[in-house]
Amino acid sequence: MGAAAAAGGGGGARRWLPWLGLCFWAAGAAAARGTDNGEVLPESIPSAPGTLPHFIEEPDDAYIIKSNPIALRCKARPAMQIFFKCNGEWVHQNEHVSEESLDESSGLKVREVFINVTRQQVEDFHGPEDYWCQCVAWSHLGTSKSRKASVRIAYLRKNFEQDPQGREVPIEGMIVLHCRPPEGIPAAEVEWLKNEEPIDSEQDENIDTRADHNLIIRQARLSDSGNYTCMAANIVAKRRSLSATVVVYVNGGWSSWTEWSACNVRCGRGWQKRSRTCTNPAPLNGGAFCEGMSVQKITCTSLCPVDGSWEVWSEWSVCSPECEHLRIRECTAPPPRNGGKFCEGLSQESENCTDGLCILDKKPLHEIKPQSIENASDIALYSGLGAAVLAVAVLVVGVTLYRRSQSDYGVDVIDSSALTGNSLLLNSAMQPDLTVSRTYSGPICLQDPLDKELMTESSLFNPLSDIKVKVQSSFMVSLGVSERAEYHGKNPSGTFPHGNNRGFSTMHPRNKTPYIPNLSSLPTRTELRTTGVFGHLGGRLVMPNTGVSLLIPHGAIPEENSWEIYMSINQGEPSLQSDGSEVLLSPEVTCGPPDMVVTTPFALTIPHCADVSSEHWNIHLKKRTQQGKWEEVMSVEDESTSCYCLLDPFACHVLLDSFGTYALTGEPITDCAVKQLKVAVFGCMSCNSLDYNLRVYCVDNTPCAFQEVVSDERHQGGQLLEEPKLLHFKGNTFSLQISVLDIPPFLWRIKPFTACQEVPFSRVWSSNRQPLHCAFSLERYTPTTTQLSCKICIRQLKGHEQILQVQTSILESERETITFFAQEDSVFPAQTGPKAFKIPYSIRQRICATFDTPNAKGKDWQMLAQKNSINRNLSYFATQSSPSAVILNLWEARHQHDGDLDSLACALEEIGRTHTKLSNITESQLDEADFNYSRQNGL
């Protein structure tokens, strides 16, 4: 057998070394038993008394981490030899490290063996199963085998097979966050983190993390809002998933209705109302506002009080023994009812009935005559005085009636020739006719100042066209009206539509403090539509306080034609649904009629909320087709001859040839694209006298969007607490955070879970939803607290921040009113004729005649466009019959509020075509030019 081993070579020697030692041991055992055979050692040798080897410790499964080898060990007793077999092959004896000891309790020999397994050995093995190793132990009775221990290379992939996704769930809803950890050996164990803190599901029965690594929250609570992370780990590494933001929102709920108020009239038909607030609970974390009405009204009828009145006196009674007779009357014509007053005066009268012939107390009448005569003389004196007073009163009444019969008028009305400089036309566009002198008889009564418009449109002043009227009368003074009241006649038909659209101006009361009408004076949503009748002279149609206007140039409508042109703003759900990353930047504006044909492009001004930059935005003009679909007209930066777009910081001026519905959309090119948001805070008292509600709005920075918010707040009784501010909101996917700071600690407290609210990016960036707002509920400690001071912080994470400083009184009588809109739009939505334009028609004609003619020096309409900051798409103007006229129309649209003629004059002077500034033209020259133009056109 030794010869065979020697002939086997080096490899065979390593393989057979364990068997060689075993054979020598077997030969000795055979000699002792008197046997001698050369056969191979069997797996077990059952004969000698004793026991087979018993493994005290068997090799365990192991994992190789990186390049570090692992050690496998086993221990057995009784054991004469222990060798490892890996993947069916014996491990060389030199790779074994063995230790031998004696078990003191049994006296048996204990042997322990170690081997090392390297990463290279495992990687080089290519078998059908994992790399494995097994111990084989020998004793006098035979061999025993241990369990197979697998050896594998440990690893953990970097990417999760499924990351948890953010959720927005209502309160008490179920939250399920899925997580599939990366592939690894051994399999990774999963742990959940909330805001970087481990979640212990054993301490919170509402949370379960046992189901396939998923996180389940059975009933969402406000405290469950946060950032959740799935953490996977094994013996090699740890991996973190992407964080998932969970927002638990609370939809608003109505409080209980208040009691019905008392009838608003003491007598007759009136109304009662009751109200409720969206505070049970208040909407939190972007939850929906309550649906339905916050105020209910019902009609009521109160019985009118009827004061009592006396019946006629009864007949005198029979003369009594006391020489008196009586008469009575009753308070029954009618009797007092429903709290009316009882009749005043006596219900019974008595007087002497014997003319002095009565005997009193058995005495003749002449004995008591002196006193009776004195009383009779007093009666005669008073009767005479009463007759004199009555005669004087009759005389005065007669004289008054006589004087009135000689006068034709109850009030003094004088014509325009008697007016002084203090009398002004309310409409400067109207020219007085000094040849007319008319009078009007009858009482003139001013009611509430808001009714002035109704009075000027009534039949009272219809006969007084184009004259100034000055009213002076004691009757007017008695109504509290100033002695000087100035009015204007009704304008020609088509100048002012029969609408109720009013601008908002600043009035100055006696304390000189600026005052703006409160919410109740604002137009409602249904008023965002205006009309006007326009003819060949053109004009301007303005939607007050929305930034939307329409300019109809002179000559756009053929002569002897007139059209009723309308303009409206869609305040409902936008019909333009954004595609992909595209967002709506402006309101949807409709102008019509759609079948109207113009000969010259008209100018439509639409406000937008983009922070204009061609590097970050790609802005498009879109139009709605008759089928209701939206199609792109042009990109603002494109070159086109069909229309022209001029983008200013807050509005876009579009030159168009056809009416329809238009809107601006924007596609952000980079994360630095910015939408301008207007942030404002409103406040109102709750039904509970100790509660006060703050509502913070974030809307697109367009006047019409904020007007919609104001309209909603008007219905809820809200009050603007601080001037609105601009917030630059970036398209970087970071959310918006709104919080209340610096609340006086001993005067106010804020309701739990409402101090800070976070709104997801998508809800702010998209304009297809209702105005975004968050509600905060504050509570006073005592009713004596009437002042509220705090800060509202609105910021975008990793973006812009604004602070609204609230300093107000919760008592309406002490509250300072904040201006909603600047006074910039015309009080009258429609203006027609020359006065609708800033540039006088005669000056305009001269400019067009000068610049429409080409010049060798290049000082033509192209230079005019360049000096007015119109540097692109000049091919559009080249296709027009009068390029200069279209450029001036665009200038009119851009300067409808300032009318900066001085800048236009400077531009003309720089070109060198004029030497006189338009701003130096006197008012009389302008009027004369317009008057001559009117005469030429038959006005």
C-alpha cells in the first residue's frame, strides 16, 4: 500500500494521506485481533466494545465577507482522528489544525479540528450546489459524519427592487408602504424609519411591519405624517431606500349651525340667517374645504305694531247732583296691537252742567260766586289766545302757498352757463354744450353713495345730455348731502354697458385714513364678463381689476357698422388640461363674437404668473377650437406672421385677427423656472366667540385669481389682514411650508397639529385646482383679548420665503381695512372713440405718415419698433398695411394705465423725426385736435 502511495505522485499523496494514516491504524488493530488482510478500511468497523464518535460541535453554515476567510470547526468524542471533506474531496492533513483533550467525566478522548475556507476556493467551485464541507471522525468502533455546512460569499445589492412611494391619505385611512429590499446573501432584514427614527411596531399596535417587509398603518393619525425610509441590512452592508413622504390630511367639516338671527326688520317681510364655519375640523395639510353654504337665509314676516287710537267722545251724561256731567271715549279705533302704543290723553271728561245755578253743599250759588267768576275769566282768556295763534298760522300757510304758486320749481336747477370752476364733469370724456339751458322740476333725492350709478342711468337725467347740473337745496342739505353735488349726463349709447362692474377706489373720510370698501362691495364671480358696442372709431374694453383688456384700433371695424363685443374670464374648472410638465400660466379669456371680422389686428392683454425668462420657460399661446380642443397658436419666441406676442413681466400683449378663447401655458426648461404666487392672509371670527380663524391663500399672481379668492372670502365674512406679497415658487419639486409664528403665549394659543402645514409641490405648481389655502385655528384665553399679533411664514423648501406680519383687532369696529386692488382700471369697462386712446388721433396720423415711408437712413417703422423695445418678429409688422399703426396699437395696449407719452416722445426724438415732446402738448391742443377730428368724421 505504501508503494502505491509513492507511485501516486504529489497530488495523489495529498489525497491519500488521511487514508494512509488510517490504514496504519487499521493494520495495528487487525494484528491485535489476529487478522491480517490488505483490504481498504470500511466506513465503520463494528466489533470492539466501546462507542462510535459523537459530535459535540458540528460545522455551521458560514458566509465569506469580502476577502476574509472563514473557519469551520468540529469536535467529537471519542475520536482518534477527525478530517474535513469538502465537496466530496478530503482536505489535506496539513490544512487541519487539531487539538486533543480528555473528558474528565467519562475519561474519553475529545478531539477538535479547524480548517479555513477562502473566497478563492468558493469562487473556483462550480458544482450543482453550494460549496459545502463535512467532518468525518474515527474511533475504535468506526466512523461518524457531521452535518454538511454550506459556505457562501455574502453580498447585498445597492438598489432596492421596490422603493416605498409617498402617499396622501385622509385621517383614519389605511396606509400601506411597500418595500422590496435589494437581493443579497444572506437575505437582508428590513427596518423602517420615520423621520430618521426607528419604528417599533411592538409598542404601537396601529403599525404592522411583519407582512413581506411592508409597513401597514391601520388607521392614519395626524402624527403619522412624515418621511418614511426602508432600511435593509445583512452581515455585509446596509442600504437605504428613497424616502416616501406621507401626508395625512384632514378634510374640513362644518360646525353646527348657529341659532337663527332675529328678523332684520321690525315690521313686514324680511329675512333671518344662520351661519356655520369650516372648523369641525378645519382643513389641514391640504385637505378639502367644506362643500356647501356657510350661510343660510330664510324669509320672515314680523307683525307690524299698531298704535291705539281714540274713538269719538260719547254723549254727555245726565247732570249729576254734584252739578257735573260726564263723557267717555275708548282706545279702540283701533286698539293697540303687537306692541303698539296706548292712546295718549284722558279717557273721561267732566264739566259743570248748570251754568252756575247749581247749589253746592246746601249753599246758594252767589255765596261761592267769586271763585267761579275767576275760573270763567281764565277760560275766556285762554280761548282768545288760542284763536289768535290759529289766525296767525292760517295767515302764514296762506302766504307760503301764494309764494309757491308763483314759483315753477321745488329745487333750484341752473344750467351749465352758471357753473363755476368748482363744478366738474365726472366723465372727462364728455364735452359740455354751452348753448343748451334746460331746467327740470321735481324733487331730487340722493340715497346711498353706491346708488349714484343707478341715479345717473335713470330717467332723471336723460333729458340733460352733455350739460353740468348743480343742485342746491335745503332738502338736499337735510339729507346730509354737500351743497355742491355734481353729476353728468348720460353718454351716447354704447359707451357704457348696462353692467354693475365698478372699479375700487380709495375714499378719504374725516380722519384722513385711507379706506377701501370691504368685501361686500366687490363684484361676484358672475360679474367677470363685460360688453360694449364699438364702431369704426374703435375703443377699449376693460375687465376691472383682472388685468384683462381688449383694444379695438381705429378702422378695425368697417364704417357704418357697429358690433356688440364681449369679453369674459373662465373662473370655473379650466378646460385646458395640461400635458406632461406643461402648466397653465394665465386665465382662459374669451372675446367675441367669434364670427366678427376685423380689418386691423386687435390687441388682447392677458395677465400671467410666470417669472419671464427664455432660459427657464418655453411659453405658448393656445386657442380653443369649436370642438372644445386646445391647439397651439405659437410659441412666444417663435417668428410668425399670423399673430404677435409681446411678453411683459406681468402680462402678455397679443395682436390677433380673430376672436375666440385664448390662454398662456408654460413648459419649464430647468428647475429654476419660477411661478409668481400671491400670498395673502384672511381672518374671521368663529361661532365660538373665543376662536379666531386664519386662512392663508397661495394663488397665481394674476389679478383675476386673487379676485376669485376675495369673492369667496366675502361670502365667508373674511377680512384681509395684511397686504398680499409675492412668492417666487421654483419648479424644483420641493414642497411649500406654511406656519404660524410668534403667537402671544399668554393671550392666544393655537389648536393642536395646526402650527405648521406642508403642501406637496404638485398641488402648488398646478393651476388646474381651486385656490390653494391652509386654515389655522387660534383661541383666546379670555374674551377681553381683542388684539392679535403674529407672523405667517410661507416658504418653499430650498426656495423663496415670505413673512406676513399680522397686526389686527378681532373687533370689526376697530379693524383697519386693507386695500384689495390698486386703482388702475377704468371705472367704466367700455370706452369708445378718440378718448379711449392715449395718443391723439391727429398726432397718430402724422407719426404713421412719417414712419410708414421707407427712408434711406433707416429711420422708418423698424427704428420706431426698436426704440419701443420691439426687437423680434419684425416680419409680422412688415405684412401690415401700416406697420407704424400696429406698433402704436401695441404701445397703447402696454401703456393703458400710465399713458407715458413722454417716453414715446423721447423715442421719436432719438430717431430724429420730431423736435417736440408729446408731453409738452397742452390740454387745449389735444382737445382742439380731437374736436377737429370729430368734425371731420361727422361727430
